[in-house]
Amino acid sequence: MRLVGLLDDDATDVAEDAKAALMALGAGVVGPLLAAVPTMRRYGQLCAIEVFEHHGDPAAGPVLVELLGSEHETVREWSAWALADLDVRHAVPALQAANRRQRGTDDGPDCSEAVAIRHALTALGARRAVLPPATRALSVSAPWLEQAWPAVRLQQVITELADYRQAVLYFQVWQVTDRGAFWQHHDRIDQKVDWNGPWPAIMQATREAALLEAACVPPRDDLVATMEWIDEADR
């Protein structure tokens, strides 16, 4: 299929047009795309992952598992997200192996690949995220956001997570309107954490940094925050 080949075109606008066309054609494109993905370059593979997710076909699972071993971090990251979205349960062992590999690097648990792998393992039932009772009760629904908390409750949530021995990696602030949720800049602290150090020291350092950042977020009713945190077992 010519459109499949165009995903790997040197011109990204050509690849994007081909991706849109493949999404519009229906799930019949998944088969030819599965055969072509292993020979594609980075951008073509990223486009293919988006097409797989759009069509929601778990038949893409084996190819996505192979992409977890890509030399490109973004391809590995997007593959993990897609495996979760497509509910590919047999991918758990490969994701666990990818998690071990990632934890053996110097990138840290807050890098985007680590976040994607943990999300996939949680979604597929192979990891349990610690969610304290008040934190769970304070969560709200917001357009396009899986789990969020009111900005006015941000410091309370950070404090409870730390009380439950969780390390807050970061949070993001979003303005919720009738058109959706839109990312908002907030002051960040450039904190270097020794993830091999004692866990109580890590919890204290991440708690203090998160609370300082949260104090700078305006307590507006139209603002919510999404948050990433880990347990000691995740580092």
C-alpha cells in the first residue's frame, strides 16, 4: 500500500498526510502497516503507532512489543503508551523487562520513557499505584485528563502522598474551559535528586520542592493539576 510507504517519507508533512489518510481508511490498513513497521525509520514508526492507536486494534501488540527495544527513546515511550491503550495483556513481561532496562540507566524515574512504562504496567494490572484515601477522594474529572486534582488542593495532596512514603516527581497545571483542558506554565524548581540515596531523604527533598512549586500556583477554581509520583519499589 503506497500510503504505508509514505509514512517513512523524508518530508514530515508528507508522512503526516499519509497518517491522516490511513486513519480515515479504516482498520484494514493495520495488516499492511504491521508488515512495514520493522523497516521504517523513527518518524515513520511514530506515525504508525498513532495509526494503531487510532484504530484500536490489539493485533498491533507483537510489533509494539518489538518496538520497546528500539534504539530511539521516543519510539520506546510511545510503544509503551500504545500497549496500555490497546490493552495488550501479553506485553507485560516485555514491559517489565523494559522497566528493568530503564531503571539501569542514568535517566531517572521522572523521564518520559519511565513514566510511560509505569503507566502501561499499571494499566495492564502488573503494577499497583499507591493512591492514599484523601488523594483518591479529591481527584476530579477533566477533559482529556485521566486523573487530576483541584489546584486549590494541590498542597494537601502532595503532603498526603509524602505521608504515604511516595515521592512526587512533578505536577502539571491545566486550565479547564468549556473547550477542554489547556496546559499552563508554572514556576519549576530545578532539583537534582540522588535516586540511589536513602528513601526518606528522597521523599523529603521531593516533598519540599513540590510544596514550594505548589505555593506558586494561583488557587483558581478553573485550574487542576495532574501529578506523577512513585513508590520506593519503583526506583
